[in-house]
Amino acid sequence: MARWFVRVTISVLLPLMAGCAGRPHGILIPLTETVPGASRVDMMVATTRDRDGDAAEMFGGDRAPATAYAAITVSIPPDQSRKIGEIQWPTVVPGNPARDFVTLRASIIDRAAAIADLHEHVAMSPGHQVLVFVHGYNTKFKEAVFRLAQIVHDSGTTATPVLFSWPSRARILAYGYDRESANFSRDELEKLLVALAADPKIGNISILAHSMGNLLTLETLRQMAIRTGKIPPKISTVMLAAPDVDVDVFQTQIHAIGTRGPHFTLFVSQDDAALAIARRLADNMPRLGAINPQKEPYKSDLAADRISVVDLTHVQADDTFHHDKFAETDVARLIGARLAMGQKIGDDNTNLGDRIAGVTARAGDAAALAVSAPVAIFDADTREGLSDRLQPFGSGSDDPSR
């Protein structure tokens, strides 16, 4: 291994290790109350993680023989006390709901209770929509929970959130274990998606996958298509954010899934440092989330497979490694909210990232961005009715997860 790569790897990994070490123990222990102006996000959890020996952590990084379920409610600080796209981790436990993400409910439940809980929330969702989130590599259970809560709140989506959490060791050097754990979880994710699609009380399903979670998602959809000949039509939208997936493998997955399946939108960024490391770990094979979609053969292949692409390379974000732009940039979450509602972005997606960058450069705050984004970014067809369908950021909704 070249010396320069060792130096770069160390410079990238050490801050990441320090960041993970800063997650306090016991933040999933529920508080009894929150504060005025705080928002609540209720989610159902399905996980192939084994129970953690410490009940305060709920689930750890070991693999379980069957799916377990949980119902979790996260309290998010008032909008005026936080920056959009940010997860405000408590520095001490219990956290302060006026400034921190805290938990109001964290119950491990059986499958029947999970279904009943899901139905209660789906009934309040326009179109009875569900958003399934599949997290990425190096992720603790509590990190996946708080990330989904942040996405749901900041996007303003009305879909009912479901977290599928697979066994990650949450260690930088456990890349191989995490990759095998993603493959280990395919059958259980398939069972979840099949059950959701067969549920008459659910109208529409969107999937948002991040990083290595894309490998799990694509492999699951591929085996569903091979097993039954199609993807259930209720699964209408699949969002692939910064996918840590071999480009050649992706082609075989998409061809097996077929063009009559869900609509795929790919979020890429060529400055993604995490995917640069993953590429080296994968014998220098290109990662899907870091391609230049304007170059061949990517441009033609993606067009042939009818995959929409949003290039976020020029979009600025607070994420040092540029791996979480899908969640930590205002306009990306606006896009995510529309996709979660079963709507496509316009066809001119490969240039959308540059237009996003232009809007974010001009917009001085989230309120200005919410006003300018629909006009500057979406084409005439997708702009129509935007204000009626998409709640602006900072609107003060008491329950953004409805």
C-alpha cells in the first residue's frame, strides 16, 4: 500500500473514530417529557441486530437469527434552536430536549405490536405512505435512529418512517464484517418489504438507502425480482444515497430488477472521501456513489436503465467527508421529501446538483432556501403544486412525522 494512502487513511479515520467515541452511553433511555416547540418523530424499527448486553443501548453489532422490532419516538429541539441537517447529540445523559435530540419512547415489541403501531401512524399519512431507511457502514443503532429522525423532520415528509437496521460493528476497521452483515440481512429485509407491500393499509413504499445500505437494498430487490419475476408495485421509489456499491455489480443488480420496477434516483458526489477509502479497500474498483455521471459509459448506461441522477459534487455541506450530503443539505432533503411522496424529480437531473449549489450559495438561511428552491430547481411540471404538497422548513409543525 502506498505511503500517501496510509497517511490519507489515518488523517481521515482518526477524526471519524473521535466522532464516534463522542456518542454518550444511555441516550436511548426515554425522558418523561419534552419542551414546548420541540417536534416528535415516531418510527417503527425492524432489525437483524442482536440485543445488546446493556439494555440502555437496546441493540448492538452482533447478528441475530431473526428480526426483532422496536417502537421509538425521538424528540427534536425547536427549529430556532438548531441548524437544519444537524443531529444535536447530548453531551451528557439525560439530554436537554431544548437543545438536544432525546428519546421519549424506546420499546422492544413483538411483531404484532409493531404492525399495530405502524397501522396507527400510516392511517394519519396522506396516501398511507411508508419510508424505509437502510443505514450504512460503521453505524451504531442509536446513530441510525437519530439520523432517520433528522431526515424525517428536516424533509417534512408525511410518510411513516420505518428503520431497517442491520448489524454494523460501528468500527472503522470492521469494513469486512459490516459488508458480510449486509449480505446476512437480505432475507429479513425482503420479508419486511414483502409484508409492507402486501399490507392493504399501506398505499405506497419508498426506500432510502445510504452507503453500504445500498448493497443490502439492491441485493434484496434483486433477489425479490428473481424470486417472483417483479418488484411489488407499491415499492415505487428507491433513493440511492452515496452508494458503496461496485459499479459493475450495480449493473447486474439493475438488470435483474428490470426497468419496470421502482423509479431509482442516484445521489453521487465525486468528492466523497469515505467512498475514496472504500474504493481502495475494494481493490480500486469504482464506487457507484462517486462516479461522474456525465462521463461514459456511465451517462449512457444510466440513461438506458432510466435512472435519475443528482450530482451533489459542487454542493457545500458541513460533513467533512462529504458522505452525508443527502441528509445534511437543505435542498437534498427537499428532493428527498418529494421522492418520499412518490414524485419524480424532473428529467434534467444530472445538472440539478449545480443548480442546487447555486441556490444554496444565494440563500442566506433555510427560510430563503425553502422559498427559492422550488422556483430555481424544479422544472415546470414538478414545480406545479409544490407549495400545496411540500411543507417548508422551519414551519413549526408539531408533528412532522404525520
